[in-house]
Amino acid sequence: MSIDRAALVAGSIRLASGIQFLIDPVRANRVWGGSEEPKGTHRLLLYSMGYRDALIGGLLASAALRGKNTRGWFLASGGADAADLMGGLSAHNELKRSEQLIGLGGAAIGIGVGLWGATRRGPSKEAATLRPEQ
């Protein structure tokens, strides 16, 4: 069983980001460009993002460690970032410059990573046949 290192790294980053939003959403919001104290619905959305990112990141990392196909989890990760980007673009004029650069830029990078991971080749058939039987 080989570990998918790229998926492990991407999943671990997303998992860590999600956990950060669950433990301290105010600080996590500042890291992503927000400067005000989130209240009410805004705080609810930060927690929701935390649960989503922890779930997707954890499952991507888990698949990577178990040597499973990770393309679907990369696609889910990129899709989550695409949803964030679409929401951010619809509110673009209401966002501060730091929120535009960090939040929307981070989402764009996440989409790229998700698409890259979803379209890359899996292990070759040769490599699979060279693995010792377990």
C-alpha cells in the first residue's frame, strides 16, 4: 500500500484549517482576511466552514493514508472552494481589500489544487502489480 503524499498534504492542510475554524473562528477569520468580530449568522457560517473543511480534509487524508483513490475527495475539496469563490464574488464589492485578496485568492488556489488532484493519474498498472501481496 503506497501513501498518496500530495493528497495527504492537501487533506492535512484542509483538516487543520477546519479545526482552526472550529476551535477559534475569530482568529481563523482574521487569518483569512477578516478584521471584525464575527457575530450571529457570520459566526454560524464560520463554524459550518470549519466542519466542512475538517470533514473533507480528514477524508482526503484518510484515503491518502490507506492508498485509496483520492480523486473524488480532491474534487470535493475544489468544489467547496468553488462555492466559496462564487459566494465571495457575489459579495465582492462589500469585502475589504484584504478579504478579496486572501479569501478569494485562497479559494482560487484551492480550486486549482482540487482540479489538479481530481485529474491526475492514479498509480500505473505496472506499479500495482509490483506491490507485494498482503
